[in-house]
Amino acid sequence: MSAPQNRLASAAAMSIGQVARRIGLLRTAIEFLGQERAAAALGIRSRSMRAKTEARRGVADHDLLFVATGLEKHAAALLAHATTIRATLAGREDAA
């Protein structure tokens, strides 16, 4: 079986609940990242992202891995900014 057929076979083997779970995970990531940032993490356009969240296209393992990496990068930036704010409040202006 070729690679596209393998993907189709594995997608067909998923239950509706599993497909819904993947879409839910992707939608939550989009809420945190925003549509454009999430699409950029996947290397796709916003239109393709909508197709994934509307179940017109599947959400593959690599889609979830890429968006998870995007979330981790965003979280690191948020934590760095929170650290800068705390340092400023503590009077260590040079910590930024």
C-alpha cells in the first residue's frame, strides 16, 4: 500500500469520537495561538485550517505535532514576558 493509501486506511479506521477529539484539540490550539499563528505552525493558509476544523480535511498526527510545537514556542514567549514583568515590578529593570 502506498503512503496516501496508508493515511486513508488509518483515517478510515478512526472512530467518529477519535476524529472529533483531534478536531477539538486543534480548535483549542487555535484559540490559544490565533488562526494565523496556528496556520503558520502547520505551514498552511487559514482557509485550509478552516477545512480541517470543519472536518472537510483530516487532522493528521503531524498536524497535531506541529501545532503542539507552535504552542510550546508561544508558551515560552509568554513565560519570558511574565518574567520581565515580575523583574520590572521587583525593581530590576535591567532584567529585560
